[in-house]
Amino acid sequence: MNQADTLIDVERAEAGYREGYSNGHYNNHQKYSPAVPGLEWSQNQAWCETFQSWAFQQAHEKSLAPVTASCVTAVNWYKSEGRFSYYPAIGALAFFGPEGGEHVGLVYKYDADNAYTIEGNTNDNGSFEGNGVYMKTRPRRDGFLYGYGLPAFTEGVVTADPGLKDKPGFTYQATASSGAAGSPPTTPVETALPWVSSNQLIWAATHSVDQQRAVEPGNSNPADDVGLVQDALEKVMGVAVGDPHGVFDAETQKLYDTFRKDKLGYSAADAMGSPGPKSLIELGKRSNLFNVRAGSSPALTLPIVNVNQVQWAATHSAQEEAAQPAGATSTQVDVALVQDGLKKVMHTTVTDTPGIFEQATQSLYDEFRHTVLNLTGDDAVGSPGGESLRELGQRSGLFQVDFGSPASGLTDGAAVSAGAINPKDVTFNRHVSGGTLEEWITEACAAAGVPANHHWIRGIKTAAARESSGNPNVCNVWDTNAITPHGFNEVHDFGDGVFRRGGIPRKMNGAQTPFQCSRGVLQCIPQTFASRHAPGTSVNIYDPVASIAAAIGYVRKRYGVAADGANLASKVRQFDPNRRGGGY
């Protein structure tokens, strides 16, 4: 019997084992932790990965897998060995949950639709309380299934990964089954819970009822996700949500805040504001109604890929891309990192010139979104979006992502909000009409769809004093934002230029300035001003009403500030008069 079949046979023999039971609950007390040297400490804790470590030890194949009780550690180990795939294989470890960190099972069979696994610390009813070793059938395209670790079996690996076809040590088969004696039978398909997008929840929580209802039906509409969250809140809290089903308004926010406070023990700012991925994951677990697509940020030591630069490259010709200036922050460097990420995740070489985003890169990127991220329709095609780029960076471990202008989070595409404009349409004309700061704030709040209450007025007055001393025409020409990114040109600027810290502003009267300077009463860069532009306001970045309205949209999206501004000061230090400022 080969190594994969031996391992599968060891685990198959354990099917039916149950952990200890006390005080009306299963208690995670099992035989595997004490039998694995170095993992004795894991007794009475979640043991799905401990079971896998035990099985490799029993099969006398300890070198093929890490000895660990942590799914995250195992995922990272397989990635570091270059043996991680998003396609099943015989004898592979299937990892589940965000970044593969929640659960694991061993694959003994796969077909076009399902992966058939042997799993410890699970059950047969779909709940989150595991109690033993079971045979499972897992839908391959379920958002909960993250990916697969491929042990280096001496006989090679039989895999469904087309990128590994004809490569040494791998045999490609679209469907396959273990040859172990008494191969386990096919089991009922594990019911796949729907998944909720944390981005769509945050969007709904930070936009008005009218804006939510105006979204066209389809994958980009957050109503289904909001409805699932409302159902989960009712199940966990025992209280019906007062808002209409699928609409995230004040009553949903109030009950969600209560869930974080009473059930999760959150306090102060952590218990308020738009939903975060961690609390959403907990709500999904406790209600058993949904899974959450979410993940932590990549390590800060990784190089940075700029979303805007990759999108620019994807929408311009090879000649235009090649003509861009070289350097560490060039579009070609960012595109090359994306191509390397695709190569590592998809096990396929990109045939475009390194650093040039053309058809081959686009096709493989679309395949990544479709196959790995399970995106469909418009979300799986077109220029790269910030969320899928972040997933590619995380899964490849090669880069982190700089979003530049904030994305709306509704889809994976260009990701601009309703009313957004092209940054190249922004104008730079001096503001000459009258008005007071409080009048500008009141008008901007109306344009941004928030109440002009004391939270917003006090906070914006505080930030305006710190950012521009209330001068709507200030242009900061000296700080690190004062550059002209690839794809843009310097602009004729009619603001008041500040050329050094503490310098006296002076009129520029049409002088050429870097495109990306921070400008206006709240010092937005043009890309941010454009992406959060409020419908009906001026496209002039020095117009204080337009500038403040865009900044309101930015802090609501970027920091999860509520529509009533009640958490503005706690979420954004620069808007808090009781704390020292710190930018935003």
C-alpha cells in the first residue's frame, strides 16, 4: 500500500470514535493529544489538526506534515514548502475557514463537485460543536473551503490541479479515489451554509436606506447578506430586528451593538459602529446560519502593490505600460508581483512579458477569481479589484495591498461609489464665494446623507482647524502625498500653496503642482475626493462643501463611522477635540 493509501486507511479505521461527554456537552477530551509527543498540552481543546498529526505519526510519515495542533500553522507550513493548492488531491489536507484556520480534514476521494474527507472534532449535523471522527462530503466550491496542503508522497500526488499537470511528482486526474482496501463509502453531502461578505455588510451599515434599496439586484446587492445577519441576530439574541428584512438601519445597528456587548464582551468603541469581520464570524458560528469571507492583513514586511496602478496597467496597452518610468514603485513592479502571485497560487506560468499586464495575465486572473474565490458573473471578470488583489496577496504570501482611494466594497471591479467621478475630472480652481465653516458643514452633511448634528459639526470643525486652519484653498506641496502617480499629469493649480511645514500659504495662480497633493479644507487627495464624491456637489476640490462631503464619505467607509456620527470622535482621532490629532 502506498503512503497516501496507508494514511487514509489509518484515519478510516478511526471513523466512529467519539470524544468525552460531561455536564451535557462534549468536552474535547480524546485519545489523540496524549499520543503525539509535543502536543500533550492540546488535550481538552479543539483537536481536528491534532488528529491529523496523530494519523501521520501512526502511518510512520511524520516528515510529510507538521506536528501541530494549529490549522493556521499547518497551512503556512504547506505554503512554505510550495505544496499548497486550491484543488483537491488524494491524501491532501483540506483546510476550512478564513485563511484555512478553522478546520481540517483528509481527502480520500474527489469528483467535479465534491471533496470526500475524513475529519476529527466534527459531527454529522452541521453544527459547530464537534464530537468525533466522521466521513464527510464537502462541496468543492463552498466559500468555507479554503484550500489543500499536498504531502510529498514518494509515489507522487494525484491531483485535480491543472497547473500541476505533467510536473514531476504529480499526476493530474479530474476525478480520483483512494485505492485503500475497503475505501470509505460516499457520504451525504455536507450542507453548505451561505456566506456573508463583510464588505457588503459594512457598505450597508454606512449607507442610507434609500441608497441600499437603489442597488440593482444581483451578487453586488447586500440585501441577502443583511437579511442573513438579521436572522442570526434574532436567533442568537431572541429579539426580532425592527428594520425591514434586508435593510441595515438603526434597529439592526442597535441589536448588533448589543450582541457585541452582551455576547462577545466588547466595550466602548469596539462595541459600536459598522460590523467587523471578527464579530460577524462569531455571529455566524453562534447562529449556524452563515459563513464569513474575511481574513487578516498580510505581514507588514511584504512589498506593497497599489490597486490603482494595477488597474491602470490592466486598462492600458503594453506600449503605454512599457513607457512608464522604471523604479521600485512603478506599475511594472506591481504587475510583476501580481503575476508571481498568480503563478504561485495557480501553479501556472504567465506568458505575458514580466511586469506587463496583457491578455494572458487577465485570463489567469479571471480564472483565479472564478476557481479560487468562487466569484461569478461580473465579479469574476474585468480589471483587478482591491478585494481579490488582497486575497491573491494573502494566498500567495508575496505582497500586501495599498487600496489608495477607498473602494466601495460592493463588487470586485473598479469599486467606486454612487456619484464617484474619474480623478482626472477633478478641477483645481480657487474657492472665492462666501460662507462660514459651519454653513459649509451643514450643506455638506446634507449632500453626504448624514444629519448635521453636533457630532459631525464638532468633529469636522476640529479636523478642519488641524488640517487647513479652516482655509478651503490650502494645497500641501511639501508632504509625501505631493507626487504625480503614473498615469496622471501635473495640474494647473489655483490654490494657496504651502511649500514647507509651517510655511505661509501663497497663491499659486495656475502654477504646475503634483497631481496628488492634499488639498482643501479637510486635505483630501484628488483620488479620494473623486472616489467619495457626493452626487450633486462640485468637482472642484477646493469647493469646501464638496470637499467636506467627500471626507464624510471617506471616514464612514474607511473607519466605519455611523451615519449619525456618534462614534466619529472615537473612530477617527483627528476629529476628536479631546485627543491629540493624528491625521486620517
